[in-house]
Amino acid sequence: MGHLLAKIINSFADMKSKILMLGLDNAGKTTILYQMKFNEVAASVPTVGFNVEEINYRGLNFTVWDIGGQTRLRDLWHHYYDGSDAIIYVLDASD
């Protein structure tokens, strides 16, 4: 089974994907992004606008757009949907 999974992952090795990371403010989007990129928890301040990071994971390359979740920025989310391959919506269960 592991060999089959490795073949599937390797078949996507040359692809580049655009992923949006959305969620309300203070949900942890930037923390998740930097955990994926640097494999460490980094202290961050509320995102004003967006953060963009390119991540290479086992040969898969993808660009993650971490878009701020403040009320005034949520109205702009629809501008980022075009050309996106996936959306990660982060929920904060403690809110």
C-alpha cells in the first residue's frame, strides 16, 4: 500500500498548486502556514493583507496564500479564488 501511495505522490511531483488558506481572524492560519514551511511554531501578529509561502513537500510544490480574516478583508476573499486548486478553511473551535 505504501508503494502505491508513493507512486501517486510522485506522479504529481512536477505540478504546482495554488492553495488558499482562509478563516476568521485569530483562527491560526499563519501558525499553520509557518508550521508547514519551517516545521516550527512561530509567534505572529494578526495578518493585515496576506502571507504567501512556497512549500515543497516530498517533491510536491505548492503556493499557500494565507489571507487575513478580519471583517474588512473577508469582502476581498473572492478575488483570490480564481486559479486556486484547493481551499483550506481553518476553524478555531475555542471561539
